[in-house]
Amino acid sequence: MPVEEGQEVDVTVESVGRRGDGIARINNFVVFIPGTNAGDKVKVRITGVRNSFATGEVVKGDETP
């Protein structure tokens, strides 16, 4: 896995998924980030890691309103 739970990483949100979560990629590994929009540059704390994706929460960033 390219990420571990608790790790903090800087990402750019590429798109928004069907459930409204922002989607970023780390080494082609998908990370879902609630409360973000495409184009946001944020620092994310990884909150969960599964086989094919991870979830994260924003620590700080330049989210668009």
C-alpha cells in the first residue's frame, strides 16, 4: 500500500465521486476525501486503508468555498 493509516500527505483533489467526496491519487492509489472539491490542494491525514482505496480527512488546505 502506498499509504498508511495516520500518515499525512499533500494532495490535489482531481475529481468528485458519486457520493460527493473528493478523489485524489497517491501513486495511482485512490484516496476519498469528504468535504473537498476538484482542484483543492490539501494536507490529508489518512483515516482508513482498504485493498483498493483509502479515506482521509483534511488537516489544512486551500479548499474552495
